[in-house]
Amino acid sequence: MFKSKMRAVVVPQSEHLKLVGVLAFYWGSPQFDPPPLPRLSFVEGIALHDRGYGYLDTLPIGEAAEADWLEVARRGFDMPASDPIANIITRLHLLRLVTSQATPARRALAEEMALVIDRQIAGTGLPKRIFERVDRITDFCDSVSYDFCLERPARGQVLVYPRNDGAEEVPLQYEIHSGEITISPWPLNVEEIGGYLTGYQTDGYPERLEPILLPFDIRKAG
């Protein structure tokens, strides 16, 4: 769960995933090719990238013990999935998170994950670089929603490949302030997206749920 930096509100991972999925669903613009994968497989893989937490999780982002977080990562990695392409996308995201720190427990888990993923990718007959490039998109969508769910002013960027057949990387930038999310350059196939996530009052969560709506507006920078 995400603890708001502004007030006594928490946002469960299940809500965080919704905003990530919205960005993936509309991905693709004149400047950014949609990946050469089945569209819904691409969306599902990104939208369910942190599937191990469950619906109303209580594991605070940035505060959990390593053993507790690795248990969730392993659970998400091992969860069955009917779509093999989506499953690879989700698992690559989890592998990237596990390798973000070099502790013995993380290294051991990462080695297991990498072997499984390589076998899965080989079974698709698709180049590994397609999935590695999609993981950049997962990272971007996740980063935007991560900062939004913390309810703090934020800005960031992720290097992505705008063309499926190109080698150029482009810094995709975002900025968040008071529910407005601006992105530059624009990677989506609509001009603007509005919506909301549901958070809950911290007191009593998750036994007693007092919902709080977190509206968002996603638009082009400038």
C-alpha cells in the first residue's frame, strides 16, 4: 500500500495498478510505436505488474522488511497466468525490482527468475529485446502511478525506445502536481485522460474502509 505524503490516506496496490493499466491501454502515438505484441497481452502484463499483493494489501511501500517484500515478489512471479506474453512482461518487471539491490537473498531469487524468464521467452520465438523494451514502458507507467499514489509533487523520466525498429532512446518525462499528470513527449493515442483512484482513510484500514477519491488528469506537458 502507498501512504499519502499529504494526509492520513492509503492507496492499495490494486488501485495503483489501475492507473498503470490506463497508461498502458492508451499507449501508442505518432511519436511512439505500440510494441509488436498482442495489444491486450501488452496491457495485461503491465497492468498486473505487482499482482502479488492482493486487493487490500497492508505492506507499506518503502517500509517493508526485505523478507516480507521478497515473499510478495516471489508470490507475484509464481502466480499462474493464462497469457504467456503478459506473464513474461510482469515477470521482467519483478526481476528488475529484485535486482535493484544486491543483497544475497535478492541475488538468489533473481537467478531463479532469470532462468525461468529466458526459457519462457525462448518458447515464444520472439526476440528478447522486444520484452526488454516493453519493460522500459512498464517502468514508466509504474513510476507515474507510484508518485501519484503518494500524493506528492513529483517529476521523473524513463528512457524508452519510441520506434520498434530503432536504436534511439528518448527520455520520457512526467510531472505530477495536485492530481494533474503531464507527460512529454506524448506517448498516448488520446489527447487527455481523466479518472480517479480510490484511497482509504488510514484509521481502521483495511478492517473499516472509508473511501477517498483521488482524481487524476493526464495531459500533454505545455
